[in-house]
Amino acid sequence: MSRELALPAPLDHERALSARVLAGDELAFRELYRRHTPRLFQLLLRLLGGRDADAEDAVQETWLKATERLDRFRWECAFGTWLCAIGLNVAREQMRHRSRRPEADWPEHLDPPAAAPLDAVDPIDLERSLADLPDGYRTVLVLHDVEGYTHQEIGLALGIAPGTSKSQLFWARQAVRAALGGRRKGTPA
């Protein structure tokens, strides 16, 4: 007698929705899309430096790739995790094509700036400082500090060593602190 692994209820429901999508059920696709696109969009928006149009394009491209690969999805992780991994690759491809600025190392001779208290930072300033980071720093910071990925997972996803992820996170945080250091909520930039 073969025993199948029991899936948690939400995962089982998403697996059923995915099977319906594969069978051509547009309503099932719309439900998956509505369920996962807000998180996906926010991730891509941050990864792509706050550019709405780029994030919208990346969301579309991610869903196209996901539906093309849905029949090969093995359900070893949550659907949303798999979808965000595809989105990460789409964003990385966009950043490679865009090459808007070269990656720059933080000057080693500079002391880390004092951090602004997070409750005193205007959220718009925080988003702006994230958008101004070099692509590699921003990607690691968003994946680690916003999405909760480990350095090992980031390394696997980006094809870098976990130590490189840690280093980029350190320098990204320093750059954000420097950008936010003098600005407080309600004060002009």
C-alpha cells in the first residue's frame, strides 16, 4: 500500500487550483493571481528600485513563466515561494539588461554612520534609500531583511557564496543608514 504525504490544507487547495489552471480553468488562475500577486509585486518593486512599470512588467513575465512551468512544479515548497523565486530570476534578468549603474563597494575607510531610529524615519525616505542602492546590495537586503531568506538560500538563489550575501547585506545596511542618518520624520530631505 502506497502512502502519500499529506499536504497542509492551504497547500492542498493551491495544488487543486493549479490542477484546474492546467486544465484551462481561467477562474482558478484568477484566484491564484489575486492571492499571490500583491506580495510578488511588492518584492519585485523593491528589487527593481521602486520602478512601478518595471515591477509590473516583471509580474507579467513571472506569471507567464510560472504558467509555462506549472506542470513541472514538484510542490516541495509553497506555491508563493516558488512564484517569488521565478520573480527573483525575472528581476535579475531585467537588472542585467538595464545595467543602470555598476556595483560599487562601500569605501572601507569610512566608519559606519550612526543609524537613524526606525520609528523616526519617513517610510518614503526608506523606500528611496532602498531604490538608490546598487542592484546586488538591494537584492540581498530585500531578500534577507524583508522576505526573510537565509544567507544560504540567498546564495543558492543568486549563485553567490553565503559569505558574499552577508557582506553585501552589511554594506547595504550601511548605505541605507547613511542615507537615512540625517533625515527624521517630518523634516525636509
